[in-house]
Amino acid sequence: MIAEALREAEAANSPDSEWCERVNLVLDRSEMSLHAAVGPRLAAIDDASGTAVMMHRSEAGRPLRAFGGQ
């Protein structure tokens, strides 16, 4: 699913920020199907170095936990 979102972003010649949005939507959908929303999200893509920067979602500056709330 993520590869498909990236192919669509590339075909549409989308800016990097939209690539992140597309990937994060796929991650959101997969987590919702598991009734969880705690995984990291794509923050940036660096084409030059071929790297991706991920960030943890947080509440009050602390990473979200899978179960039991904050």
C-alpha cells in the first residue's frame, strides 16, 4: 500500500510534503484497521541521500502508547 501511494505521488509529480501526507494516510488506515494509532509518521524525505525522517506522534511531548492511553 505504501509503495502504491509513492508511485501515485511520483506519477502526479507531487511535492515532497504531499508524499509524506500520502504515506501517513496509508499508515493511519492500517492502524485504524487494528484499532490502534501509535506508530511513527513520515516527517520528510531527502531525495539526495535517499533517506526518510520519521517522527513519533505524541501528546504532551510523550510518544503515544499502544494501550492504556496516556
